Amino acid sequence: MKAIRTYIEENKERFLNELFDLIRIPSVSSLAEHKPEMYRCAEQWKKLLLEAGVDRAEVYETEGNPVTYGEKIIDPARPTVLVYGHMDVMPVDPLQEWRTTPFEPVVKDGKIWARGADDDKGQAFMHAKAFEYLVKRGTLPCNVKFMIEGEEEIGSPNLPKFCRDHEEMLAADVILVSDTSMIARDIPSITTGLRGLAYWQVEVTGPKADLHSGLFGGAVANPINVLCQMIAAMQDEQGRVTIPGFYDDVLEVSDEERALMAKAPFDEEAYKQALGVKALRGEDGYSTPERTGIRPTFDACGIWGGYTGEGAKTVLPAKAYAKISCRLVPYQQHEKVARLFQEHFEAMAPAGVTVKVEYLHGGPSYLCPIDLPAYKAAEKAYHEVYGKMPVPVRSGGSIPIIATFEEVLKVKSVLMGFGLSSDAIHSPNEHFPLEQFFNGIVTLALFYRHFAGEK
């Protein structure tokens, strides 16, 4: 561990400059105008991997954004690790809330501030540098492959086909992912579960054109009002989702496992303070960590319609729209939930409006066994760096492609995340502590030694 920390200290300015060059590329996958930047980012990853020491690296086309692949095979008889990360990032809106320029990274208060600093350019970059160190030192104990995709933030629609088409090339003993978080900077944790996801856009249409709200208000159904009422009706007073059949397949976690989960440190007051809220709200009968880890949810992610410009315009809109998502838990099938929601939402539309539901994307949940050899190797690595055993936790987030890896590539993933819940991923002012960035490089390098069985 001393040797790798020395290597990091000697090269940390270069590491940051390389990462910053990657971050400066505005690779926003959800915006079509950023398509050229996706290719720039893919080529930049190819360059980084070649410089880190892979034997070959290529940028592969998909029907959507590209995938960068690289590999170093030291001995086909040795174990193989497939590192997965993503080069795409979320949009930066609302821009006015950023305190720095989103794609011009800066270091301030011991943190990297930029879009992608944590999710996932910063965390994926740690893998390249841990690998570089092992190659330079001549101590890489196993084969390593890299797969960096460009569509994770939009549900990885084209990666399953890429995996099926290149199943032999991607063959590995474990997939290693850093796209999750730790409980706290001094409390290491390994994510053992991810929630699934279902995501829709809904459209409510009333009159054939916008109307004067004074002349027609009170006589014609207002699509925005109706949409708000319909969304509100999707949860009851106990915080449970009201879609018929929604809970039929939910994995009910045992009292014993809930008791184990409760041992993980959680300061509710600090949690509220960090979020800037005075109270928490969710499904009755469950703690906050349980609500975000083992229970499904329903959320409106965006809503719009009518006049939203400066000043006033007394209009009764013809249409209203919303983006809606559900986080799903083990055994819930996102395709089934997508159908259940659409049938229920369209059926509950009142007279005077029509409702259209479009399913945008989704993915299944994932569970990692804590007796997996690769998980045990990760445990040992965290323990060496942080001085304590990592806590197994279930994340409320979703990485739909992880379950697809298990289905298509027949291999489990271990989620070694180093971000913190305070890093504001997907939000303005995303950041990543330098301490976590450098500790991540050390921990990942140590993982390989333990995974390969070296002493």
C-alpha cells in the first residue's frame, strides 16, 4: 500500500490533468446535439487505456453511442476481471444553480467540482490508474478487460446487444464496477443490491388548443390540474403505490436481515440537514435506509405544460406532460410494472381528457452474494485502506445493465463505489473528494492482489 501511495503522490498532478481532459468533454447522452462529444470521449478513453498499458483498445459502434473496449491478457489460465464504467453524464440543468462551470473542473475545498467528477468519469478513471500502477510495477496478477459505454444515463439501450454480439470477447470471472457510493468517508461499504427502474412519459390532452382561462376556466377540464390529481392518486396516505398488482412480486426482506441492515450507521438529523429538508416522508413501517434500499417507489421526475415564460398569461393549456419513474426491488419485472402502470393510468383518466403513456426505458434489480470470492477480495481491500470491514448495503439507485450482465454474460458484478451521498451526482455542483478519489485507486489495486489469491 505504501508503494502505490508513493506512485499516486508522484503522479497525482498528471492523474488530475488527464481526468480533467476527460471531464471537459460534455458527453451528455440524453441530448442528441452532444453525439459528437460521445465519440470524442470514446476516443479519449481509448487513448487513456493504451497509455495505461492495455495490449489493445478499440472504439466499437452500436446503434446508439459508442463503446470503448480494452484488454490486457497476461495469461489465459489466470482469472479475468472485466471493468465496467460509463463515459456519459447527466444534463447540467438548471445551469444557474452551479457555482462553477459544469465542464470546467476545478479543485476547491479538497474536492473536484464538475459534471462527471464522481458519476462516472472520476470513479471509472480510478480503475485506469490502479491498472496503470500494476502494469508499470509488473505486478498485475490477472487479466483485465475494460468496457466503457456511452448510454448508461439513458438506460443502456444498446449495450445488451453489444454484450451478446461480443460475448466471447467479454468473457470474465467477475465484473468490477465503481458507480455507487460509500456510507461515509470513514465508513466503507459495498453495494450488494440495486433497485430496478421503470420510466415513462405521460401526456394529458384536453381541448384542441389553448383556451382563455377566464372564458373557459371552470367549464373545461384543465390538463395540468387533471395530471396533478392523477399523479397524487398514485400513492395512498401510507405512502404505498396504488397501481393494482404493483406489490405482487416484491421481495419481502426478513426481520433478521432488516435487523442486520439496521446496524449500519445512520444519522437522520444529519441526513435531513445535508438535504436541506425539515422532515422525511415515505412508506409507513420502514426506516429511511429501508425505504431507499429494499422498498419500491413512485416518483414524478418532471412536469410541464401551459405558459411558463416571464410574466402572466391566463391560459388553460391544451396539453400537460410528466416524466414518471418507479424504483423496483428484486422479483419485480420492469416490463410487467410498465404494463400495469400504463393500464391503470390510462383507465383512471376522467372524461374530458385523453391520456397517452409512453414507456421510455427500464431495467431489473440486482443482488450480489456476500460469499462471492470477488466480494471477499473487495472486503479485504477496503479493510486494508480504511482500517475497518466494509458494510454491505443495498442502494436505492439503479444500474439496469448490471442485471443484464448476469443474464447475458453469466457473471456476477461487484460494486466497489467510492462516491459519497453528498457528492450531488445528477444535480448542480457535482463533486468528488480527492481523498476518496485517491483511496479508490489504492483500494482497487489491492483488490486484484486478493482476487488473484496472492499474499
